[in-house]
Amino acid sequence: MKSTIRVLIIGDIVGVVGRMMLQKHLSSLKEKYSIDATIVNGENSNNNGRGITSRIANSLKHMGVDVITTGNHVWDQSDIFEHMRSNTNVIRPANFPSECPGSGVTTFKCQGVEIAVVNVQGRVFMREDLDCPFKAVDTILSYLKHKTNIIIVDMHAEATAEKICFAYYLDGRVSCVVGTHTHVPTADERVMPKGTAYVTDLGMGGALNSSIGMKAAPMIERFKTQMPSRFLVETEPPFIMTGVWVEIDTKTGKAIQIQRVKVIDEELRADE
């Protein structure tokens, strides 16, 4: 068993361009940073940027992704329901109702050690009727305490204050807390006082010249007029993919370091 492992965690993959970026660059990122395991948020990975399908989930697995986390768009493609009932590589927020397909936690083996991945969703500026993510993760940690001390949590949330408070609440109890959902990478990656690595938002894989991966013009029109408009995934380069890698002590489960990752590709074409 290795004394440390390195986990690459990539932000929300948006549409076909996000998947293309992952396919093109994941292997080189793993080699460059000596990565042992990979986690990706896939809730926007469908071609229209909403939801994920079983075909896409299997494709991401084939690329080398160990676990796919999600968020508020997880149910946008009904094809994923059955996949989540019979597979553990795609998880949904744990504070969704228990009747929902799938689970909010999964574990997998990496370099001889068990790694747990937990997914929760915030409530501020989102679905306020969801169960409390703080209490939900407490229940999960009770379940995991005899399984592993290497625990990575994806907090899919809008409000930075909610994500930061959630990270302090878990500091020293999990290996890493990463934020997703806003698609904008933050510059606050750090190891917190009790040994938990943290970043407020991982960012995304998608078009750089866009609004969170979508064409800006329809979104601007909606902001100006408050009228409905169809959001479309931006497919013009350059493309970007952002996230972090975290090094974790396999004995203690504490984070040793966290580093930002960013890839910009001006040559990739969505019609390739």
C-alpha cells in the first residue's frame, strides 16, 4: 500500500466539448501529476448541458474516471435512473429523498486502499426543501468510520459561504471538500487547519468564451428581458478544463497538499 495517494478532481463537465477535453487531456494530466484516481462532476455532461446518460457515464468510466458526482441536474435525462440503481460509479446528492435512485456515497479500491466519495447539495439559493447537507454527511460519516478514513466530498452549491462553512464543519473528519455548481474556478485552494483540503469551486470543462459553458447571447437576453430563452452549449474554442489534485496520507486520511489544475486548448474542435 502506498503511503500517499493523489486524486484528480475535475469540475462540471459541460456538453460534448467538456467530454472531449477530458478524453484528450486526462491521460496526460494523470502522468504529469502522478494521479492514482479521478473524480469528475458529470451532471452537465449531456450534449445539451443538462444531465447525464448511461452511455456518457460508461464513456467517462472508459476514459479512466473512477467516480462521477452530480447535483441539481442529475435527473434531467431519465436514462440515468436505471443506471444509478445498478451501478455505483455515478452518485447523486445524499440529501435528496431516499426514494431517489442511486446513492449519495460510494467507495472504490485504489492502490490497495478504500476511497469514499460523498455528494451533497447546498440549499442557499437552491432547493431549500432538501434535507440538511450537514446532518446528511454526519450520518454518512458514521457509516464510513469503519470502512475508510480517506473521504472526498463534493458539495454542489451556489453560495460560497455555505460551502466554506460546510468545509470547516468537516475539517479533520474528511480528506477533502470540493465545491461544484458555479462552473467558475476559485483561487482559495488550501489545506485547512485540521487537515482537510478545500476549494470553493473546481470550475468546469467547457468553452472558455461562454457563460458557464453556455452561449452568452441567449443568457444576456434573459437577464435583460426576463423572458424565457433556450440555453445552448457553446462549442467554439478555446476550451478549458479546471479542477484540483489532492495528495492524501493513506494512514491518517489527512490531506498533505492541494494544487490547482487548468488546461486550455485552442486547437480542439467540437466537430472533430
